[in-house]
Amino acid sequence: AQSVAQPEDQVNVAEGNPLTVKCTYSVSGNPYLFWYVQYPNRGLQFLLKYITGDNLVKGSYGFEAEFNKSQTSFHLKKPSALVSDSALYFCAVRDAGSSNTGKLIFGQGTTLQVKP
Amino acid sequence: DGGITQSPKYLFRKEGQNVTLSCEQNLNHDAMYWYRQDPGQGLRLIYYSQIVNDFQKGDIAEGYSVSREKKESFPLTVTSAQKNPTAFYLCASSIVTGDIQYFGAGTRLSVL
């Protein structure tokens, strides 16, 4: 069965410092991985995805994520955090070779708090 | 949230009442989804539709119903059988199932 885990409910970081939001996954085949961000009382916005190729994926708003197959991880990173990055972040996965409909499985979400 | 419109933004349900949440997209996407979001539980899939006139149950379909008569529309009805309907409901669409999903702004449903 597919699953995704975000081990931290909340991450706190000072503005200007690097940030990391962790995600680990489990699929039977090759993964398709996604990161989304949600601001209060809004829908989710797509940040980036990994399908294949380069393990370092660059996305919107200066975010990037590193795919690590041996550790089954897809951590979200940003070199210098902004207060405006404070939001709820979701990791999602699907099995690339799944014979089902290819539904996305979402993690529980991690709240990122960037303090000035 | 561009391209996907959810209405209303806030909705109140009386006990025993069915209510319908609207979701419309102008992205020409084949696939559409409904999720329920509760604090600390992430997103849970209620129903999804891969193509018009077709839909499948997600992980928590009990107490909900949907229709997909038009490509651009995927309304969700919360029936009286759903005993704990208070939540934030999100609609999404994608070009095909499993691709990047684009979300609406959500509907917050509360019980009176």
C-alpha cells in the first residue's frame, strides 16, 4: 500500500535561515512525488514534483526538494526562509506503475512557522 | 486557486438536511476530486471522477454522493447520513488522474 509520512507537525525557523520540511514515502514501484502549500482558509497550491531524472527538483517561490531513493525521502528545502513562507505544507505520493487510478496519497501536513 | 471555483465559501447544515457543495472548473481537465480536511488529519479523499459520467468512491465516501454529468462540474452532496459533516471541503482537478492537482479555495461546512 502507498503511504507518506511527514514526521514533524511543526517546523520553526528564523527568517533568513535555511528550512527543511521532511517527507518519507512508501510505494511498491517508482514514486511520483509532490509538494503543496496551503495558506489559511485557502486551497492547496502546487509547489513542485518529482517524476524522474535529476534528484534535485526546483519549484515555485524558491523551494526545492531532494529525492533520495535509498532513504525513500523527498524533503522540501529553501536556502533562506521568509516570514511569508509560513503556511501548512503537504507532501503527496503516487505509484508510477500503479494499475489503479493513480490517486495521490497526502501526508498529514507540516506547519512551517518563520519568525522575523 | 485559479480555474476552479467552489461555492459557497461557508455553508451551514441543519440536522437531517442534505446540502450540496458546488465545484466548477474551466481548465478542461478530465479528472476531478473531492477531499475532506480536518485539523491534524491532512486530506482524505471522498470521491473522484476520471472522466465525465464516471466516478469512484474514495476512502471516506459514506454519507456523501456526487455526480459528473458535465466535464466542468462535480458537485458533492453531504447527506443526512453523514453524522459528522463539520469540515473544510476541497475540490481539485487534474488533466488526468495522478497528475498535478489544482485546488479550489474550499467550502467550510458547519452544523447548526
